[in-house]
Amino acid sequence: MKKITKALFAVMLLGLAAGARAEDKYDQLAKELTEAGSSIQGKKIAIIPFSYADARDKASKDGSVIAERLTIKMINMHKFEIIERSVLDKVMNELKLQSSGMIDASSAQQLGKVLGVEAIVTGTLVETSGGQIEVNARMIKTETAQAIGASQVTVEKNWIGDVSSAPQGQSQTYQQPAYQQTSYDQPAPKQIYRRPRGEFEYGYFDLFMGFGSPNMALEFSNSNSNIYLSALGITAAYNGPYNSVKWDKIQMEGFGPIAMRVGGYGNGNVGGAFELGIEKRNIKPQNTTWTLNNSGTGNFTFTTNDYLTMTSFQMGGDLMVRFTKKTKVEPYLGLGIGLSLNSINMPRVKGYTNSATFSAPTDEFAVGFMFNMPFGARIRIGEKTQLVTELRYQLNTMTFDRGVTGEQDRLTLSGMYFNLGIGFDF
């Protein structure tokens, strides 16, 4: 009886040892791959389901089970941050990559960029006799697509589900993945991942023309009180000197802005745009009022249209809010700021801008600050085309000095514009 008991005990020990050895194969895989990746420990990696080397079904359950068991082992070793399987599958589907071990060098690099992983673990399977599966695993560095480590074990198939059948008469020849022989002299082409656009998301390019008659506020100011009207090209009974000569509301004529705008909306109602434009304005003949030394208002007449001419190159950004999403008519409201580069010509005003002597004309260059508030609508007239109509308040203010000591002159152009243009979706 004792002999029988000892024999049964020995058989049980052998069975447990065999089971432990079988289970230890995954530990062996995890340990050897972890040691191979010692240079990247503490960083992100991804484990891709394995595939059969004889080109059978790439989505085999066997490869997924083995990859899942290896993932658990490597998670428990706490050496790497491992990407979740659901995240990996989603990205691979978006990139149209197969979830299998037969992944090439370009795909490995593409996954590295999109997922932010330093390496991927992948490999191939070979079915052997007795229901066993040979696992050939590799750790691939995504930056170079170089295999930095490998491990080979044979595991028991102890899960439910048939091994995908190999084609009849076809030998199970193991194929070395192409990435192991990648040339590192030439970097792989850069892969760009573009996320899918939302239902209401689009970009646009607009060209439009502005119409309007803005007003100008113009002031010549000098802290030394040495402004003479004759130097400003004005004939008056009392020539000066003055510390301030100011017009609050001068009517302007001209054209513009002629502009282009590039912008877009996300899936919500808020978007943005960048604008470039040009506008040219001059003072038209008129009766208006002026102020001398900031006290009292008198009548003044501009008899010609060339007392002051300005050309303005404008650039700025807008915050845009739409009230509907991709409807036939899409109303919007904007708020924007920007800069202007302004050329100012005053043919009868004296200064030091053109010569060392105090003489006319005065030609100034001034950088201005811009503010605008557009309210308009995009009216869809084609699949990718819109008519753009817009009412806009715009302000452009700047300072200059005629090259005169103590001078601080200011010009502000402001008013309502009507813009009409054409827009294109992209």
C-alpha cells in the first residue's frame, strides 16, 4: 500500500511540475523580452496579437490568446507602460493595419508615432505536433524598426477553440518578417496620422470685397507748442503756434478692403480665422469742423481730395461663432484684433521725413492696431461653395510724428463696411 501511495504521489508531482513548466513558458517570454528592452524600460510599449507563419488566418484566436497571456505577465513585471488592447485595436483599424504579427517596418514606425510607444512586441506562431504551438516573439524599436530582442518558446494549447487550419499540402514554413532586415541608412517615410473629421467640421477659404465710407479722426499734437498752420498746408488769419490741431470726423473715400480669409470650425459652434487685406482711403472735399488747442470748435473746408491719402495692409485673427451647423444659411458673429502697416502721404504738410530740411511732402509709415466685429452669413450655393455676406465694424488706429521733436500725431479710421465675397470649403 505504501508503494502504491508513493507512486501516486510521484505521478502527481510530475504532473504539477509539467504544468508549472508549461505555465512558466509565458514567464520566460516576458522575462527575456523585458531584458532585451532594458534600454527602454519605464516607457510605453504595445503588444500585438501573433499570427501564424504559414499565412493562415491572421485573426486567429490562438495569436490573441497568447498575446493576452504575455500582456498579463509583462504588466505584472511593472517594467513598461503597456497600451490597452481596446486602444490598440481602434488605432490599428483607423490606420487600416492588420492586428497580427506580420507587421512591416513602415507600419511599426507609424504605430510608434500615433500611439507614442517606444517599442512593439509581435511575432509569429508555428503549429507543432501534439497540440503544441511554437511562439517566436520579438521586441521591435519603433523609431528604427530594428528588432532589439527575441524569445522562442513552445506552449501547450489549453484553451477552447480550433487552430486555424493550414492549407492542405502546404508545409508550415516559418517566414522571417521583413522588418528585421530594414536598412537604417535611409529613414522610413514620415507617416502622418489624420483623425476623422466630425460631421459638422470643415475649413474654408474666402475672397471678398469691402464697401463703405469710414470716418477719420486726425490730430497733430506737439508738447512744445510749435505747430504752425502754414506748416500743415493751411492758410488762416492766425498762424499759431498751437499745441494741438484736431479734426474729429473727416469723411473718407476710396476702396477696400480687398481681403482673403482662411478659417474653420470644429464640431461645435466656435471657430477661428486669419485675414489678410488691403485698403486705400483719402480725404474727400467737404465742410467739417476742427479744434485748435483743444478748446472751441470752428468750421473748416477741405477743398481737394489729396490732403491726406493712406494705404493700409491689414492682417489679423478672428474668433468666429456660428449659430447653425452646415445648413443652407449659416449666420455667424466674429470678434477680431490685428495689425496694420500703413503708408501715409500728405503732399502739403511739412516735416523731416523726406529731407533734412523742414519741407513738404510728408510721407509716413505707421504700424496700427486693428479691431473688427463682423456679423454675416455663409449661404451655400454648391456642395463646396458659399456666398459670403457680412456687415462689419472696423477700427484702425496709429501714431506718427513727421520727424518733429515733441510731436505725437494720431490717425484713426473707423466705420461700418459691407463685405461681399465667395467662400470655398476644404
